[in-house]
Amino acid sequence: MRELLTYIVQNLVEKSDEVSVTEREQGGETVFEVRVANGDMGKVIGRQGRVVKEIRVLMKAVAQRQGKKVSVEIMD
């Protein structure tokens, strides 16, 4: 799942080499922390948060098929 999230975010931003996705467990849930270059933050979040909402929906759908719980956080 981490590879899928990294692929999606790298294709949204201009500085794909600065994309960092870390994974941690918190209360039985996998949390993915996404970090991007400052100038690319708006592209990942999208207008009114639409892009990041869709990324979260997609990741939750993939996780549900695998019987897991995930969340995606965009870090500053």
C-alpha cells in the first residue's frame, strides 16, 4: 500500500524526488505520513481538500480489501 500511495503522490507533484511516505502503527491502524516540497503541498491537498479526500478514499478501499485500517496524513 505504501508503494501505491507513493506512486500516486509522486505523479501529482512537480518535485517527485522530495516525496516521502512513512508508515506507523497507531491503535491497530496503519497511518501513512506524506511529506512533499512546500510548493507542491497545494497540489496534493487540492481545491477545498478534494484531492487528499480522494486519496484517502482510495487507500481505505484498498486497505478494506486486505482487512486492514489505514489513514493518510499530509505533514508540513
